[in-house]
Amino acid sequence: MALHVPKAPGFAQMLKEGAKHYSGLEEAVYRNIQACKELAQTTRTAYGPNGMNKMVINHLEKLFVTNDAATILRELEVIEGYEKACKKALEILPDLVCSSAKNLRDVEEVASLLHTSVMSKQYGNEQFLAKLIAQACVSILPDSGHFNVDNIRVCKIVGTVLIKNAEELMNFSKGEENLMDLQVKAIADSGANVVVTGGKVADMALHYANKYNLMLVRLNSKWDLRRLCKTVGATALPRLTPPTLEEMGHCNSVYLSEVGDTQVVVFKHENEDGAISTILIRGSTDNLMDDIERAVDDGVNTFKVLTRDKRLLPGGGATEIELAKQITSYGETCPGLDQYAIKKFAEAFEAIPRALAENSGVKANEVISKLYAMHQEGNKNVGFDIEAEAAAVKDMLEAGVLDTYLGKFWGIKLATNAAVTVLRVDQIIMAKPAGGPKPPSGKKDWDEDQND
């Protein structure tokens, strides 16, 4: 005979069986603070050109090998910061501006401004990649200045040749052949000379396309298909029907080219309204190309930020040390317990130059001391010299190591908001994991090489 044991009265009675509940300072607040500290430690060693890679396996069991903190945070799903000192930091920040972008249509100037963001992912290749990204961004920057990052596409091609055999032609009845003939002829008669499809193309369709001088292009990605439609001003049709003049797009030229041993179709279109650029990456492995794609993504987003605010701040930890110095001085003027929180907030800024130094194998305390000494003398632009073998510092403006103003502004603001949110949480409720069948464990006894 089964005996039902009722739950204890109170809050626990409202939760499903298996749910966990934490509350109060010890259980909830300290848990959140510890989680944030561990997260900060995880991403800290990935900072800068000499940062270490992290191996992250997400909830779908997909493996990422990257030093991109954004990718790590996105896959781990978290964030972190303080409040009164944040306001002071954002007041100080405009005084630390050392330069501004003059002409965002000058490829050489834009490339120099993208060096810092690209360098953190592809140290040693930043000159080449920054210029390539700059050319792509400048070429599609509209007169209005409203730049859309989605208009820059990255196409990755593995540097090996993969050959697939076409399916054998099925035996169609004569009626089906006539129907295909009529459909393709109707498209050709509408004035179209290029057909782009997201589905498979049968050999018979290819035969009639050749007969009526139609070029057929297949795009596997629906996102790419929509993007192409936007570029050429076309409307995607759900069925194989002849398009109207309003539904047809226009492109200056469509041609076949080769990159190494891989054939690519190029849509060349000179129209500002639908301006889109594609950066082609060719590498030996998927991991290498993924890392370059992240560097391109950082560069493109940096350009986007510059179109909104052209102000620049010194990099290499120069801005952070100056903020730490000034906020510490500000904290000493504040009465009561606030000054302790403000001083700790200021000390947190040391994490950036400290991480750069540690990841470069240099004594961090020595670097911090030299930076403070230079900044006390009024050298606001001096940061950590990452190329030196010892603990050295140099002028970041002269070295061209610059960060965007908006990037720093929102980084400080959002980190503070996240930290304040963590400190305000005094109760945690963890739901019981959902039931259902377990995911397949895979072919345990198979040789991994046989899965390729």
C-alpha cells in the first residue's frame, strides 16, 4: 500500500518535487558572487593577443575552441559589476579621449583603427585582416552613415577538394518532361536569365535550363537566399512559377570563379541601396577559419561602433589605470562606508592590464606599478607594451593601440548593472530538470575515423 507523504507547509509546498530553493545572504548572494568570480577567472586568461584558448562544450554538446570571451559567455550564459563609482567613471571617460576617426571612407585610416580588435584574435595577421575588413566595410557604407553589420558576410572554404557524385537521372514519363519544359520556358520568357534556388535541382531541370540559356544557382542557406534577395531587389517565390517584373531582381553580373580548387559563384552588384560585401576565408581547418571569422566579426562591429561615435581611447590598459587612479582619489573624498566600495570598484579596473601582463608571461605587479608611476606624471595614454619581453610600458596613441569610446562606456555601464543585480538577488529557485528520454549516447564502440 503506497503512502502519500505531504510536503511541509510553507513555500516548499508551492514548488514541484525536485526543485531547489536558496535564500538569504549566505545561500543566495554569496553563491552569485562566487559564480561571478569564477566566470571572471575563466575569461581573464583569454584576454589580449597572448590570451589562452578555452575549450567549451555547450548544452548541445558542440565543441568550441576559442579565446573569444563573447563566445565563452554566450555558451555559458552569464554576466557581472558596482553603482556610485560607475557614474563617476562615466564622467571621467570623455576626458580620456585621445583621438577621433576623421574619415570613415578612407580604407587606410579605418584599417589602422581596426588593428586593436583584430589583433586580440589574430595576432600577427592584424595588418592583412584589418585592411580586408576595412575595404569590405567602406565599400558598402551608405551616404546616410547607417551601417548594417549583416551586410558583411563571411564565406568559409576548406582548403581541400570534396567531390560528390550526382544522383542518377530517374526515369520520368513523357508527361513530366513536357511539364518541366513548359515551366522552365515560362521562366525564360519572363525575361529572367538567372534562377537562384534553395532546393535540389534535378538533372532534367538542368537540361531544360541549358536549352533556354538559364543560369541555375543553388544556395543551401535560407538566410543567404534572403540576403541575396535583399541585395538584388528580388522576391523569393515559394513555387516554380514565372516571376513578374516586380518580383525579379537585377544584378550587374553573375559569374563563376575559382578559389584554389573550389568553384564559387560571384554576384557583382553596384547599387548602394542593396550594398553587401562578402569576405572569403580559405583555411586548412574549420577551427582556424572559425577563429578568423570571429576576428572579422569583431572588426566589423568595431566599424559599426565608429559610425555612431568616432571618439577613441588609449588601449593596453591605459584607460583602465587612469580610471582606477582618478576613482581612487574620488573615493577618498567620499564619507562613510561608500568609500570602501568605490575604492574596490577602482581596483577592479586593474584586472585588464594585469591580465594582459600575466597572459604575456610578465610580472603583473611590476607592470601595474610602472603604469601608475607614468600616469601620476600626467601620461594618460601610457599602457602595457605587449611586444616587449620585460615589464615595459609605452604610449598607446603613438603605437596605434586604440579602443572605441562607446565600447568602454557600455562595458563599464553593463558590468556595473550586472554586478548590482547579482548583489540584489537574495533568493534562488532551481526548477527540477525536465523529464523525457536521455539524448543518444552515440556509437561507443565505433572508430571515430569511420564516422567521417
